[in-house]
Amino acid sequence: MGFQFGSFNAICERAALIICPLVGSDQGIEPTCYSRNVDIGGTLLFQPSTCFVHIVAIIMTIIMILHIRSKYTAVGRKEIVMFFWMYLVIELLALFLDSGIIPTSNVVYPWFAAIYTGLVAATYTCLLINGFVGFQFAEDGTPLSLWLLRISCLAIWGLSFFLAIATFKQIAGFKYDKPIALWVIYILWPLICTVIYIVSQLILVFRTLEDRWPIGDIIFGAAFWTIAQVLLFAFSVTICDAIKHYIDGLFFFTLCVLLSVMMVYKYWDSITREDLEFSVGSKAAVWEVKDPLLTAPLDHSEEDIRSTYNAGGGASLVGGVSGAQMYGGGRRYPPSPNY
């Protein structure tokens, strides 16, 4: 069966998505091929290889968050770190839902799946808005910028959560056998946000930056994200059959999405620079003294002549590179007898 707009039938037959047990019919849609289960202490663990990637993603995201937080004066630091926090929560939820720690038969599963669905839509919204931070429509780090981001993400999360749980529970006129609204926010909305983000960042690099190397980060990130979708929706069954059910397309999807998120961090890091005068990093700065007065002592008579008759000649610890910066080119330091 081919892909159809508003239908998860073909998608869930190929990929074991979190929402698949809740759409299509009262029994959900079972994938044609999925990863083997593992019995650990009498408990069945589903998708063990994918769960391993989830754990790696959580660790890597924590590292990226710590690195972002250490760049105290970087542009868009508070905005971009919110994206990584949301991705971290998504991976944590996916770890419990994919593994079966929260079973699909449990009454709380639809609610957690709805929270997960809302977070996916909100995280892509956060990425979309971060794509415009560099254009400085609102100064980054200000309450206006941060609350615009927070309120937008919260609104999208609330809308997506409602549409998901209404579809799963068949309330307010929504049906799990016709999940058109859920399909839009789960499949179409991430695609729209990703395309707009990529285009906006290419425009930003070409218009405002002299360095073109960040384009490589954008290309790699877009490539990993595209490969993730192709492997999940087109080749998941082929991979599963070829590797005898040890892993399926969901494993490579999760891995490639992690790599694309890492490229988002790499791109942001490459286009932001800290103001070292105001940064409070953990690494001690190494300062090289190049002041000739401190490295090679002069004869006292020569020093007096230079400070009296050569305005801005020698370096001054008070006036910067030259005492003339502090006292002006017209006056000498120390002052001449005429003053």
C-alpha cells in the first residue's frame, strides 16, 4: 500500500512508531517487521538497539547543553539551549515508550504518547523560531525574545497534545481511523519547520557572514535528517529482513536524527563568537606580555626623554597601548613644566 495523505497505514506497516498502536483501528497498526525483543529479568524489552541509541542521545545532549551554557556571551544561547532541552525530554520519553517499559496496553500509554507527540511538534517549532534569532527581529536573550519562543512552543505543544489525545480517545469528533490532523502535526509539520530553518540559515550565512564553512554543517545536518526519514519510511522492512530482525529502520532513524541535532549544535557553535572581555569561562586565559617596558628595561634617561617628548611613544599600563588614549595627544605624561 502506498503512502496516503492523512493515513498512517502505510507508514506504520513499515515503521514501529510510538503512535502506531493507537491509530488505524482499535488494535492499532502492527509493523510488517520489527526489532527482536530481549528478556531481562522476566521483563520484555522492546527495541533494545534503539534504546541504546536513546541513551547515547541523552548523554550527548547533556554534553551539548553544558557546552552551550559555557558560552556566556554567545548570540542566541538561551534560545538554542531550549531546543536541546526539549530534544532531551523527547529522547527520555521515547526510551520508555519504545522499550515497552510503559506497555502499549497500559491506560497511561495514550497520554504519554500524546505528550510525546506534542513535544515533537513543539521542538520543531523551537528550531524554526531559532532560525530567525540571527536576524535580530527581537534582540536575543531579552524577555521579548525568550517569552515569544516559550509561548509559541507551549501553544504548539498544547494544540498537538489535544489533537493527539482526541484522536486516540475518539473525542471532539476525531477518529483514530481518520487521523488527518494528527498526520499533519506528526509528519507534515516537522518537514515544514526543517525546510524553513535550512533556507533561513543559508540566507543568514550568505548575507551576513564572510565565512562559508558553516554551510557544510547545514548540508550535513540536512543530509542526516533526510537519510533518517528515507531509512525509516522506505527501507525499514528491507533492513529488518536483511539483518534478521536484530535492528530495523527505527534504529537508523534515531541515530541519524541524533547526528542531525549534533550538526545543529556544530552549526550554531561555528557562527557564534564570545566577547572575551565579558565571558566567564572555566578555562583560564593565557596572556602574552608584549609590552617593551616590561620585557626589556630601558635606560632611565632614555625613558624620561621618551615620556616627555614623544606623545604616544611608549606603552602605558594606564592609558592602554599608548598614554595618549587616556590623556590626549596634546598633553604629555608626566606633564611638562608648562602645566
